[in-house]
Amino acid sequence: MQFLDSAKVYVRSGDGGNGCVSFRREKYVEFGGPNGGDGGRGGDVIVECVANLNTLLDFRYQQHFKAKKGGNGMGQNRTGAKGADVVLKVPPGTQILDEDGETLIADLTEPGTRIVLLEGGNGGFGNTHFKTSTNQAPRRANPGLPGEEMYLWLRLKLIGDVGIVGLPNAGKSTFLATVSRAKPKIADYPFTTLHPNLGVVRFGGMDFVIADIPGLIEGAHEGAGIGDRFLGHVERTAVLLHLVDATSEDPAEAYEIVRGEIEAYGAGLEDKPEVLVLSKADAVDPDDLKKKLRALKKAAGATPLIVSSATGKGVQEVLAALAREIVEMRAEKAHEPLRQKTRGWRP
């Protein structure tokens, strides 16, 4: 499946319908009077968060969305029909940004959420509205108001519990394929992963989502390699899983490169809990593995876990560490609404 996490679209709400100039003309009705109906309201532009989507690919093939115009008013005080709305269906985690790409308009994270982005124009008044005691046969009606229009950016930030980071070929996709049913592309060359992959893991009676993003290299925040644009997909995660390749010559340097790129990116990623893992342990001599483990521990200031996705060694320990962080995060979120409700309360 193709993946698209950013799209620029044009949206326009519908114009309101015109009011009608009409008079009642019936046999035996000497003074019929005005009976022109109002114009209908134009259609709205609505954005809806849909659960079964995980890409913005649909917006590659259609970038212009226009709601329908409201119907014109008619005689016998008939109001024009409301214009049909246009609905943009987006996956959870989609941010709506203004044309400048920086001003946040809305952040849709919960499936089923609907927001009216642009309202349709009001319909014009028919001549019935202008009848007075001194002007009993008005011959005027209002035109409908024009709709609104704008360009906007849709930017997807995947919603997961764990975000895997590391240099290219650190074993991120292999680990994801080992612990879930995801089938990311795996090969022995850098930048095998070109777009984020998601996998659902079941461990200890709980389910959580792991997001695997393309590898980072030194200078990624300046555009080197694939760049750091995919780091946005791990902004919403509870914990980072940092994989360091045990077969690399200097694991400590590899760790520092990735941490440097995370800190340069910002957005709170540098403050997230991190589970540090030395991967591909089966491909390294035991004595050499101990030396690299000590060097990595000294550089990170924390004891790394050792894992081999190929043999399954250490995988359960890593999942247990991730599960502990996720449980803490979910417990904090569960208490947040209570704190918000009681914050302003006074006896």
C-alpha cells in the first residue's frame, strides 16, 4: 500500500441561493401580496476523522473540494434547498494547517470527530421579507452570500504507543516483524524502509501499537538522507525504542548521532522515555558484545537491553520494558480529565 502523510488541498463552501421576487395570483384573491421564498443555505466543508484510514493517499488524486450552492427561492414562499455538504475523510492523527503550513487549525485524533471547517453562505431573502405597511408590493430580493474558500495542508502524524528510532539498518523493521504481524520490507542495505510502518503487539494481556520510521543519519534535521520529517509520526507515542546496531564499529557514536537528531527536531521528543536496545546480538562475538555494551552504557548513562530479533533472545524483556512505560502513560491520561475538572473548583 502506498503511503502519503502530507497533502495540500483547496476547499470552498457553497454559495447561498438567491431570494425570489414573486406575487400571489389566484382567482377571487384581489390582493395576493408578495410570496417570494428565501434562498437555501450553501453547503458546508466538513472534515471527519475515520477509524479505518491510515494514509492521506486519497488526496493525491483529488485536491479540490467544493460544496454545492443552495437552491434559489421560489414562489408560494418556498425556500430553496440547502446545498450538499462536502466531507473530507481523514485518518486519526491528522492535523489541519493553514496555507502557511504552520498555523494549526485542528488536530483530529479521535475517530468519529467531525468539524465544520467552512460554513456555506446564507441564502438571500425573498420579497416577502420586505413587505411593510407602506410597501405592500416590494419588488426586491437579496442575492445569496458567497461561500468561503481557502487552501490548507493536511498532515498525518500516526498514533502509536511506541516509536522505533535508530540509524539505517539497525534492525528496526526486523524487530517489528518479529513482535507483530506487520510485514515491512527487510533487506541488507540502508534506507530499506521508506515510509512508516505500524504493527500491533499483544503482550501481557494488553495491546499496543509500534511505529517504525525510516532511519536517521547525521544531518537529518538539515535534510540529509530521508531527513527527519518522519519523526512527526512518533511525536504522539508514549515511549521511544532506540535500537543500536551491535555490528557497528562504534555503537556509542551511533547512539549520539540519533539523539542529536532527536534533540535538533524538538517537539518534546527529547523528553520522552526511552528504552535503549543493542540489537543484532547474534551477529557479534560475545567478548566484542560486552565491550560495545559497556561503551554504549557509558555514552547513554543507562544500561541497554540486548536483543536478537533473528533468534528471539531478549525480545520479551524489551516488550516488558515497553509495556511498563505504556501502562504509566495510560494511567496518567486516565487521571487528566479528573484533574481538569477539579482544578478550578472551590469549596
